[in-house]
Amino acid sequence: MSDESVKTRLGTDDSRFDAAVARAIAERVTQKALGDPAQPRAPQGLSRQFVEEMLAVAGNAPFHYPAHPEVRGDGPREPWRTYLLDGAGCRAYLARLDPADKPGKIADMLAAAEAMACVTWLPDPPEAEHDADGAPVFSDRNIEHVAAASAFIQSLLTLATSARLPNYWSSGGVLRSRKYLDGLGAGPNELLLGAVFLFPRDLTGLDVKPGSLRAERAGPAAWSRWAAL
Ligand SMILES: Cc1cc2nc3c(=O)[nH]c(=O)nc-3n(C[C@H](O)[C@H](O)[C@H](O)COP(=O)(O)O)c2cc1C
């Protein structure tokens, strides 16, 4: 999308949006690039520095409540944590997946990805915010922890799009389980919110699947209205 077509789409010549920002948000799209776990792609060389720069920018996402002191310990106040794999790390992690866990498409994507960022969130401690089964409850604080971590992930996706890197927010499948979170070094209280995959710019030879709801968008005319006061 050119800067001009962003303006056309927004319908105004004097839009105060920065065209590059609007373009990255508007062009973000799910691209699930599937490789062959039996013959993983050689990493194309996306640098760790690039990923770290993404985190530095996306880390400005808003958060309302700090991670609970009992959960974060000496750690930072942000209610998200991120565990990173570069291309070589994705292949190494692929090799560690247990077929008995039925990793499915996660394995296919680890065979193709240039990087993966597993983003966790930190529920408040059990006595405060968990139900009788030990699951975190939808307390105001927990909802806002997830909301903040989601804003962080969306920022990652937007930045990846602005760098023309195909990307995908996965719920994580098998990577949600304690076993795989522990393997990445996540703390015992952390829960996976998303496995963010970054794929090579050149998708030649990869099977690329779109998001299933992409065509289902209704748009703001359907889901917004000015409140009539
Ligand atoms: C929280 C969250 C979790 C998601 N998890 C998955 C997933 O596990 N598998 C999947 O195919 N798509 C997943 N998606 C991507 C959606 O399917 C996708 O965003 C939707 O189909 C719309 O397509 P688009 O992203 O191209 O606009 C997830 C999206 C979000 C926001």
C-alpha cells in the first residue's frame, strides 16, 4: 500500500496519521508459513539484534497494573515476559518437540520460522485471583494484565509488518503446556498468551495459510456507533 492509497483508504487528505504507522497496522495479516519438520529450512539470517529492537519498541505498550510482587519477585513490573528463539533456536526447539505431544502445525512453523517470541502473562497469585481449581479468575487486574500483554503482542506484529516480515500470533498449541514453557525458562506462574512467529520475507517453497477469520471482518460501520447522548 502506498502512502497515497493509505490516505485514500482513510478518505482524507489531511489525515494526521503517520502513513507508515497506518500502513503497518492496516497491512498486518496472519501468514502461517508451514515448512517440513523432516527437512527444516536453513535459517535466512534474521538477526537477534532486529528482534531485540522490536522488543525495545513494542515494550512501550501500556500496562495498568504491575505484575504482582509475589509473582514477579525481583523481576520487572511489566505484566508480560518474552522468551525468544532465533532461526537456529526454532530448529533446535523443533528437534525437542515430543511427537507424542502431537505438536502439529507448531512443528511445521518451527521448521520455517526466522524467530519466535513466546509471550507470557503473569496472573496475580493464587490466593488473590484464582478459582478453586487453581485457574486464574477474570479479576479486573488479571483482565488488564492480559490486555496489556495483548497490546505488547500487537505492537510486535505491527513492527514485523513494517519490516515486511510475514508474521503470525498463535495461541501456541503444545507450547502452552507447562513442559514446554519450563523448557523456555518461563516462571511457574506464567501462562502463554501467544507464540509470535516471524517468517522469512521470501516464502518460496513454503505452504502459507491465512487466518481463518480474515474474510469475516465486518468493519467499523458494523461494530461501532457514536453514542447518542
Ligand atoms: C489471541 C489470538 C490467538 C490466536 N491463535 C491462533 C491459533 O492458535 N491458530 C490460528 O490459526 N490462528 C490464531 N490466531 C489468528 C487468527 O486466526 C487471525 O487473526 C484471524 O483469522 C484474522 O485473520 P488476520 O489476522 O489475517 O486478520 C490468533 C489470534 C489472536 C488474536
